[in-house]
Amino acid sequence: MKNQLYRILLLSFVVSCFTACVNDGGSSGDNSVTTQNTSGADDAATAAFFTTLADDIILPTYSRFASQANALAATNSALAGYCAGLGSPNESVLRQSAQQSWRDVMATWQQIEAMPVGPIAANSANLRNRVYSWPDAVSQCAVDRDVVLASENDSFAVGSRTPQAKGLDALEYLLFSDDLNHHCSSQVTQLQTWNSRPEAERKQLRCNYVLLVAADIAKQSDELLDTWQASGGNFRADLIGAGSEGSSFASQNEALVAVLDALFFIDTGVKDRKLGVPTGLSTCGEASCPDQVESILSGNVINNLTNNVLAFRAAFTGSFDPLKSAVSLDDLLRLRNFNDLAQQVVADVDVLLSALQNYSTDFIDDIAAIDTAAEVAECANSATTPASATIPACGLYGYAKIITDNLKGDVLTVLSLQLPNSVEGDSD
């Protein structure tokens, strides 16, 4: 309610600014002139956008993830129940429950992934990688080795291990792979007798490591939340106070560039990496690369993509609820009299969301079928005309490209911003 009231007051102020511009002869239908005469309203709207992003989008999402991660690591969690039930008649059901708990936590993480604003991206995304390291794929060998090392050392610390041996991607491997044999060369001495051990023993040791990894994810989730809270790193104040004394951002514009650079994950992360590489529409070296699909063991890629896009929509409109809104990025476009553009971006995002939510074929099978020159051409056609796509995965790429083309073109132009560093040189 407070945000809605603020929105009404702000937009009323914007209307008065536009009226003043017209009365002064400062506007003749040229949008660039309108932009130049709204600096006061622009500052207010930008500050309001940062407040919405922090208080209504990022902090609640971080808090939800921390709650879920700590619940995942609790002694009464689905993971603990599965480990305790190994060998029982309910083992299969308990495993499915553990897998679902992973999917639930992963859903929230994928929303965080799509908004890598602030500390989560600092130091080469070190904090992010401790929770989830994909596309630097989890090393199954490193996980297998650490399963054994942890069983032999009570003081074993998961937090000190390589990102490729922990995090949500390591949990996926341990919970979804049916192959209990190790994936290391014979030179890894810790595993030389592993494959000959009883199945029950290997399951138990892997499950013990699951609990250690879950505990570390919970710890990292708390640290991530702490970076934004007033009692911790207080990046919230840093962002909202951009341009003022004490902020690391010299200006609001500098902060806006950083935020937009992060939100361009929908281009570099969703379109190019998660859709483009597997389908071969981005460089992968083959007609297609199904082995490059995210969350391949769990088959969770469509859920991941859906949550990525939901988070982008929330950041753009100011709310995860499509029936609600708050001062956000779309208002910065409306402030410059580009309401149609703001509406078009949301409409295009909703089309992609609908395509994801109605995806009825197997994503990996669709991509694996792209193995001939004719299928490669058909994939390209599907990306060009996604509404009539014959290869749904390639159609998803096309829908994503419609959104990102608008972002790279009209949206940045209207906001008088350059292409973010993360996508410079990207011609797609």
C-alpha cells in the first residue's frame, strides 16, 4: 500500500514536470527533449526504483532463500529423512521428497541468479559460486573424492573445498544420479576401493556428504542475506543512497548502470548460455550440445528458466505479483513518455513465460534431435519465428531474443545508457 501511494504521488509529480516542459516550449514531440527536462523527477524515480528493488524484490528473495536453505539443512529436513530411511521400504518415496526439497530451494536460487546485483557478483562472483557454480560444471570426481575424505575426517570442512565439489549443483549430483560408482581416474587413491564397497555403504556415505553440503549452503545463504541487511554489509543503503556521501556509487547513474548490467543476465545467462549454447544458436562447436543443458541430471532446466524470467519481470515491474506494481524500471521509461515501450517489454516477457509454462516436450530430447544440417536450419527458423517454432527449445531462444533486442536498443537509448560491459560485443 505504501509503495502504491508513493507511486501515485511520484507519477503526479512527473505529470507536473511534463506540463511545465510543454508550457516552457521545451517539448515538441521529441522524446529526447522530454528526457532532458525531467531530471528532478528522474532522480526521484531512480531512487524509488532502487528502494523497490532492494525492499520488495531482492531482500525478500534472499530472505526466502536463507529460510529454505536452513530448513534444508535442519535435522528434520527431507534430506535428513531420506538419509535416515536408506534401506527402508520407503527409501524411494523419501528420495523423491528430498529431490523435491532441492527443486524448491533451486527455484528461489534461480530468481537470485537472475538479479546478480551487488556483493553476489563481487570478487568474480565468489559468494555466488559457493552456492552454485554452474556453468563451471560440478566435478563429479571432486564430489566422489570428498565423500570419502569427509567419511574419514570428523573435522572435514565443506566450506574450504572447491566450488565444483559443493553447492546446489553438488547436491543435484548426489540426489539425482543413480550411478554409485566414482568418476575419477585410477590415480585418485582415495577411491581405488570405492566401486567394490557394498551399495548400502556407498549410499550412506554419499548421503552423509549431502547433509554436510546442505549445511554449508545454509551458511552461505545467511552470509548472502547479511550483505544486504543493515546489521551486516548494508548494501541496501549503499544502493538506495547512490550519489550521496557514504555510498560506493558516485552517482545514481553509476548505480543504475550496475543494476542494468546485472539484469542483463536475461541476455547473457538465459538467452545466450542456457538456451543458445545447448541449441547451437550460440557457439558450442557442434550442431547442438545437449550435454551443456543446465540441471541435466534433475531435468530441472525449464523450472530454472521460468524462475529466471519471473525474477527479471519482478525487477522490471516492481513486484513478483503480476497484479501489483511499484515504482520500478518500467516507470523510468514512462517518465520519459515511453509508456508503450514499457508495456511492450512486459508483454514480451509474458509471452516467454507462457512458452516456458506450457513447454510440453522434453527439453534435452528436443536439443539432441538437432543433429543434421536440416535440423540446424530448422532451429534457426524456429528462433526467427518463435510463434510457429517446430523446435520448441529454439523457439524459447527466439522469444528471449525479442526481449533482449528491445533492452539493447530502445530501452538503453531511452535511458541514455550504453550497452553494459557484460554484453558488449554481443551481436545477437
